[in-house]
Amino acid sequence: MTNRASQSNCRDKAEVRALHVNSDIKNLFDIVQIRYVTALHHRAVSEIAKIQVTIMSNMEAVASDNPAVTAPASQKVPPPSPPPRRDGAHGSRSSSQSTSNTQVDTPAETSPSTTPYFPTTKHDHGWRRIVRNFSPSWFSVTMGTGIVSVIFISIPWQAPWLYYLSLTFFILNAILFALATVISLLRYTLYPEIWPVMLHDPVNSLFLATIPMGFATLIEGWVFLLIPHWGPWARTVAWGAWMLDAIVAFGVTACLSWNLLSQERTGTSLSRITAAQLLPIAATLVAAGTGAEVAEVLEGSGKKMGTLLTCYVMWGAGMPLALTVIVVYYQRLAVHKLPAREIIVSSFLPLGPLGFGGYG
């Protein structure tokens, strides 16, 4: 009986131990399962966060590389706060406005009639809105219009209608350039706070180079169309205009190139490099090529020699830098393939420094 009782007692203890072991195994399995699910959850969250960061960086890259998508520099300046709304009869704050604001703060009472109203100012309407949001990229229109005029007058098989067609585009280019210059002067006179914001913008600042390049097309049209008919004083005007264009172009190349290299940015990568980086450098090359045309019509060997030497200096300053940027851009294309379709047209920009560099 004693042996039988001891065996039964041992069996009960073994069963209790087995139950405890099974319970411990189950608890351990539950803990492992919970930790596994938690790890999967954290991994999924991190992957989703990485995807979101990638999408946002790609969208930011496309927006910053495309002037048509990039918000104007004026929109980065906080608008002036509007004056408080007052009643016409008593000159005090409107009680209905405070009531509507109280209703807006309570989500349960929000309705279409109590939607907050953000009043616009006079700067958001009419000609002020056009002036405030005017971008230097509009000067690229004068570049295209002016080069069409130069192409028509440079065709070897000349005809009278080609001359008048070239003259028409030259006049149109002069009107567009004058209009863009006046609007730009108004913009930075009425809204001086936009100027430093625009200079630090990585996209809009590049298009400052289109100003001397657009002006260079006017100088070439002047040389080809007007100097043969207007005589010596037209040569002097062309020479003076070219000197002004050369100073502005060299200043734009030096300042914007240094600005791009010295600015501290977060998230800058090779994928964000675009051919638009060539615009500040192309301004000097265009001025050098235009100076070669001006030197041909000048009188006196001293003026011609000085103009040509200046053109060689500008060409030597711009061409190596342009080749460097082209190499970096080729590396970007080799690693990250073609840019987004919104900025695919910028892939033709390397033709400018290469073509005009050889022409100069």
C-alpha cells in the first residue's frame, strides 16, 4: 500500500510538473508570438515611413527642379496680416465674427455657414498679384524669341521677307524684354523682402542668368539688323550694351555658382542635380560669343583687340566649369536615369554651353 501511494503521489507530482511545463511553454510561445508580431509591426511602420520619405523627397525634387511646379519666392514670404474686421456704424469688432470663431473652435458645431474665412488683400488681385508672383524664368521667353530673330537673319540664302520677319521678332523681343524688366523692377521695389528669399531659392535663383542671355539676343539682333543701316553710332551703342551685358553675366556666373556651392541644404543628393545648374555658367559663354560678333563691326584695332581678349577670358572662365557640371549631370543620368517627365526638357540645356562655347 505504501508503494502504491508513493507511486500515485509521484504520478500526481509529475502531472503537476507537466502542467506547469506546458503552461510555461504556452506563455513563452505567447510572448514570442507577441514579440514577433510587434517586430513585424515596427518593421512595417518603418518601411511605410521610408516609403513616405522617398515619395516626399521625389516630389520635392521634382518641384524644386521644375520652375513651373516650384512655388514662386513671393509665396514663401508671409503675407501681411489683414486689419481686424470692423462694423461700419460703430467701428468696433464684429460680434458675429467672434461668434463664428467660437463655433469653428468646436468641431461638433462646425457647419458650412461657420467655416472660417481668410480674407485676401489687395496684393492677391489684379496687377499686384502678377507683379508679386513674377519670376525671372520669364526672361527665357526673350531668349527664345531673340534667337529666332538671329536665325532668320543668319540664313545664307537671304530674301527680303526673311529680313522683315527677323525685324518683327526683334521688335517683339525688345517689347517682351522691356515689359519683363519693368515688372521685375516693380516687384523688387514694392516687395523688397522677396529679393533675399529668391536669391536663396535653389531653382528660381538660377533663372537670373536668363536676364543677360536674353539681353545678348537683343545685342546680336542690333548688330545684324540695325548697324548696317544706322552707321557708326549704332556700333558704339552695341559696344556699350555688350560691356553692360558682360559685367552682369560674369557677376551672375560668379555669384550664383558660389551661392550654390556655399548654401547648406539637407537632403541634397545626386538625384536632385539637373541641367538647370548650367544656366548661370551659360550666361558668360553667351556674352563671350556675342562679344565676338560685336568685335567684327567695331572700328579700330584697339577696341577689337580689347573686346576679343575679354571674350577669351570669359570663355576660359565659363567653359571648364560648364564641362564639370556636364560630367556631374552625366553621372546623375547614369545612376538615376532620366529625370521626371515634368523636367525632361531640361536635358537639352547642355547643348547651350557646348554649342555657344564652340561658336564663341
